[in-house]
Amino acid sequence: MVVNETEIKVRYQETDQMGVVYHANYLVWFEIGRTHLIEQLGFKYAEMEEEGVVSPVLDIEAKYKQAIRYGQTATVKTWIDYYDGFRVIYGYEIYAEDGTLCVTGKSTHVCVKKSNFRPISIKKHFPEWHEAYLKAVEE
């Protein structure tokens, strides 16, 4: 399985009054990790969007285990947890700089035509992505 690792330096504006990362920011970090994984596989969301296709979130979950604080560097690990040619589930783990697992999560996506929000098959419309996703899951 291919796993992308992205480092994020925790910025002041990402924290609450206690200096702890505000929970919604972890979802943003998931997106950053997901985008970097897709780029690691050789693709870009922007190219998909230029073809009139977007990839909305159908479901998202995050489990918080340990706080990350302002000034720390977090590592977001992202991989393809499930793929069937249509639906993609990405897996995430976020670690503090000392290696402590702080957040786990998953997000489920499909591709849809931007014009009508009707689902499309990744396998059919983006065969290169399809092959790369299959390979990334297997490795």
C-alpha cells in the first residue's frame, strides 16, 4: 500500500485558546494529505476539475486520541483504504512530532459531473487514475 507522509507546522490560527489544534482543522489536514497522495500517484485534482468532474465527500470520520499544540510539527499519513472503481475511501493518521498517534480518520468520495452532480465511474472516465489506485492499494 502506498502511504503519503505530509508534514504540517501547526500555526497559531489553527489552535484554540488552550493552544490545542481546533478539531475542524484536522479535516483540512486530511484534505492536504489526500491531495499530496494524489500528486504522489501522478495526478492533480485540478486536472479532473478541468474536465468538469469533482469529488465530493460522502462521509468523513475523525477520532481524536491526543492533542497537538501550537508550534509542533504534525505528520499526516494518507493512503487508499478501499477502492472499487467508483468509490474511494482514504485512510488517515496524524502523528505528533514525538511519534504519538493523535488522530485517525477516513473519508469516502465519489466522482460526479459538476454540471449535474451525477456520479461517474472513475474506472471508465479516468482509466489512468483507476490503474494507479489499484496499484497503490496492492503495494
